[in-house]
Amino acid sequence: MRFTRWFLKPAVFLACLWPALRLAAGAAGWHGATLGADPVAALLHGAGRWGLNFLMITLCMTPLRVLSGSSLPLRFRRMFGLFSFFYLVMHLLIYVVLDQSRDLHAVLEDVLKRPYITIGMLALAMMVPLAATSTQGAMRRLGRRWTTLHRLIYPIAVLGVWHFWWQVKRDLRQPILYAAGLALLLGYRYWRERRSQARRLSVSRLAATDGA
């Protein structure tokens, strides 16, 4: 427990922050770092990609806990979820401030005209209550409602992959990989839920038979 708190968690935190530091280094040109011919696009797509990566990693934590038999992955789930939100907010800010030059009218036109931006904005808006209720205090106050609220991560992930798929113009290999990974994760959760329901039904039937 002490090793996880004082060594492992800080190490994972720094690893999660590393992509942002690399993007910042490229934007500032530190030590010869570069973002290529279109730095704004590199920043925009880099932040968005890492936001989606951390969203997928967050969804992997529960299957890892089940498969490993250890609760350790669950101790990092909140961190990964918040880093996903962090990178997606960065993605939005880069889009508004650098790509659209803070022209909110142009941003609104883009949101209304381009469906992939519309669903991306919707996904980020849905993440706000999850980030706002990520504390232990919020979990205690909301009780069972907290679990129901945080199931929004599933439609958020679907919208995120959908946004990425529509945004890519030609090479669909990466969007297909994200979609396949998400389908596998959601399929696993569906299978576990159905198995759990079957077990509860079997137990209730057995109890009813014993009572009769």
C-alpha cells in the first residue's frame, strides 16, 4: 500500500503527463523538438488521441482487475479517467484558441456544420459531470447514483471513437483498431452482466424451490 501510494502512483502520474510535456516541448521548440509542418494540427490531434487513449485505458481497468484477481488496477482508474478529461479539454482549447483563433462564432458554425465535431463536443460535455464527481466525497454523497452516473463512460467512449472515425479522412486503420478494442471491452462487460444476471436468477429459483 505504501509503495503504491508513494512510488507507483507518482510514477504512473508522470508517465500520464509525459505526452503533454512532449507536445509542449514541440510547441516551444525545446532541445530541437518539433511538431512538423503543421504544429497546430499536431497539437490538436496529439491531445485528442491521448484523450481517447486514456479513455480506453480507463475502460481496461475493471477487466484487468477481474483477470488478474488484484484490486491494483482499480487504484489507477480514477487517475486515467481524469487524464483523459485533461487531454480532451486540452484538445478543445487548442481547437478554440489556436485553430479557430478564439472566434466563437466560427466554432459554433463548425459544431453545427460538422457532425464529427458535434459528437466530439457532446462526448466532452458528458465527461464534465464524471470529472466533477470523481472524488471520494462525491461517491459517498451520491451513493448508488454515482455508479449509474459513471456508466456514462460507455456512451462517451462510443462517441469518442465515432468522432475519431469521422475525423479521419483516408487511412481508417487506427479508427478500426480503436473501434475493435472498444467493441471487445463493451462485449466483455455485456457478457459479465448477463452471466451475473443468470447467476442471480438461478439463486432466486433455487431459494424459491427450497422454500416450497
